[in-house]
Amino acid sequence: MLKINIPENANRIIHTLQGAGFEAYIVGGCVRDAVLGRTPEDWDITTSARPEEVKALFRRTIDTGIAHGTVTVMFGKEGYEVTTYRVDGRYEDHRRPSSVTFTASLMEDMKRRDFTINAMAYNDEEGLVDHFDGLGDLKRRRIQCVGKPKERFDEDALRILRAIRFSAQLGFSIDEGTRQAIREQAGFLKDISAERIHIELTKLLLSGHPEEIRTACELGVTKVVLPEFDKMMETEQNNRHHMYTVGEHSIRVVQEVPPTEALRWAALLHDVGKPDTKFSDDAGDHFYRHNQVGEKMAGGILRRLKFDNATIDRVKRLVLWHDYGMGGQVTLKSFRRSLSKMGADLFPDYVCLKRADILAQSSYMRQEKLESLEVLKGYYKKIQEEKQCLSLKELAVTGRDLIEQGMKPGRDIGEMLSYLLECVLEEPEQNQKEILLQLAGEKLAQKQ
Ligand code: ATP
Ligand code: MG
């Protein structure tokens, strides 16, 4: 019999519930992951006990989602979600219902779950409870809906994105019937909230198979949730630097960058400005200023998907700067200025993105491009080692210093500090209080 090593405290919850005459199992994602030999993120428990009955049995509980039957049982800092067997209420607008009904039947609870691999329960006494051959689908490495796919996506269109996301996380294929239903019903995703689309797309991009975004496009899903990507997939780039469409190139860049949220989104969107900036002449296709157009578009997309401002800002800056440093010789001095503008905190991610971008282009001038990047990395190292000043807050004088020298508080101070930063970017050795105060004095004298 298949044996899953349940964490001690989860088993304690199950045994306490059983001891009080209820049924209890671990369920869903943790069963799936444990069978696959992956480490489950959290261990969810399903039970025939009602929420009040669960609460009566444990000392510390939190009403996490009491209306949906979920109580979190706490052991020290560890919490386990315990959810009563339930059936979902009526679905409206292709979204999960706000009301649910409790049931005494585990089978009923399994039927409401999205995919066969997510619809298994387990406890040590009964082993695996698997009414829909989830185990078979795990072995066949396949995502398949519980029940009729069209009905299930009609009930809750988020499941469409979840199918693709799980296939990307697990490296599974999507069953043909489920695929066909996605194709037919992708349009229902228009009713799903931006936050949930954001979460699923990010999980897809951070997964081991972000290239599954291609499947999302082929099945008509991005057309609804990220139409800009479809335009990228349709945009050819006939020039020496490229060998793929904008979309295919971008997929390869995503695959090449480390899996952090800002980097993967920046990789996906770095060329989002290309479809709108394309023009062709005898030399081939050009995309002038695509980084600037792309920066704006990326900002719009991420705002639409309700990203936080810090992530939006970072992705926008990466898109704006992704093309920097390739054409022509960059000097240390001009690099210092650029680094100050882009923000030195961005540079490590810029390097990852640029490297991936180069590798996803044609092999034309690849070595030269990689060498240019090495030169910039060398400059960056030197600037860091010498702790050279790149921003106003690293200047050896402050606004207060200037006021103490007799300058009037107000806009002039800001302008003077910017001027001093210019001087220091030109000659880093000048970042000393005395020198800067002297420069400030000379500048004032000039003005009068
Ligand atoms: P992970 O947490 O790794 O993303 P998971 O399978 O645990 O994967 P959750 O969103 O935590 O996914 O949901 C837990 C379980 O609840 C799922 O395994 C599935 O059985 C069920 N479930 C979640 N969302 C849905 C949905 N939209 N429709 C039907 N069942 C769902
Ligand atoms: Mg989960």
C-alpha cells in the first residue's frame, strides 16, 4: 500500500478528529506532491467535522475562511488548514461561488475539485482514496479535469489557468479533452479578477517550464489575459540579430533568467514594445525606441494585473534599460552616469536579463556582445569596490550642509545637489565635503 509520511502535527489533527468519531484525511496538493516525491508547501486536511466541531477539539484555532468551512489549527507557529467536506453553491459569471454547503460525503467533496491529480485524499488507516484515477494521471503525467471539462471551466474559469500552471510546474501534458475545452472556453477568463490572473501567470513564469506560456497562447488564453503577448508571437524580426519571432525570442529569455518575479516578467515583456515600433527597410526590420515604448506598455500591463508598485517600477526599469550597453564602446565615465540613472540596485538583474537576451538572439556577434557585457561588469565591480558615489544620498554633502553655508532652503538646494552629483559622476575623487562646498561656492559666485 502506498505510504505517505504525514508531518507529526497533521497526523495528530487527523487522529484527534477520528478519535471524536469524524473522518479526516490529508487532501489535494499535498497528496499529489507527496506521491510525486515533491515537498508539499502546505498540508491541508479535509474532514466530515463541521467548523464548530473542529474548533471544539483544538486549543488554538483561527477562523481562516469559516464561511467556506476552513479553520486553521495552530501548533506553535505551525498552522494546518482543516476544511469541512463541502459542495460548492451555484456558480455565477464563471467564478467560484461565495456560498458553500457542507456534506457528510468525501466523494462529494472530491467531485468539486479541479483535476484528478488534485482530487485524492489519504490517511494512514485507509491509504489513498482516489475515485478519479489521479494516481494513473500522475503516472501518465497528465492534467485532466474531474468530470466534464466544459462544465468545470464553465463553473470556474480560473481552472483554465490553473491547468496550464500545473502543467508548467509539474512538466505534465494537458489531456486532449481538457485542452479542447480550454480552447472553447478561454473567453470566460474575462470574468476572473486581475489579482488571480496575476497569481497564476506569475506561478507559470516562475515554474520549471515557463515555455508553457506558448500553450496558453496556442489555446487562446493569453488572447484574453495578455493580448500583448499574442502580438509578440505574431511579430517577425528579420534582421541579423534575430532568428525567432519577438514572442519566441522572449520565451527563450524567460527560460534563461533566474526565477524571480521581476526578472521573469521583465524577460517576458522586455520586447513588448516591438510590435508597435517595427519598420522595415533594405537592411531588414528595425524597432527604434522599442525599449521606451515597452517601458510604458509593461507599466500598463502590470498595473492592469494589479502588481505592487515596487515590482512595477523594477520591471519598467529593466525593460527601459535592457538594450543598454551594446552598440559601440562604453567608457567607464559614461557607464557611471548610466548606472546612476538606472539605479545601481538594478544592475545585477540587468546583467541576467542582458545575458539571456544575447543568448536568445542569433549567433551573429554573440561573442562580441557577451564581451561588451563583461566590460560593463568590470566597470561595475570597480565602482562598487571604490564605493564611488552614484546618487544624491551618497554625496559627501547634504542639503543641511549647504544651508549652513548660507544657502536659502528651497529649490536651489535641490538644484545645487544635482549639480554636485554631476561633478562627482564626472570625477569620483571630488566626493569630499570640502571640495564639494568649494564647488558649490564657485557655482553660486558664477550665478551672481
Ligand atoms: P499549490 O498550493 O501548490 O498551488 P494546490 O493543489 O495545493 O497547489 P490550492 O490552490 O492550494 O492548490 O488548492 C488546494 C486544493 O483545492 C487543490 O488541490 C484542489 O483540490 C482544490 N482547488 C483549488 N482551487 C480550485 C478550483 N478553482 N476549483 C476546484 N478545486 C480547486
Ligand atoms: Mg496548496
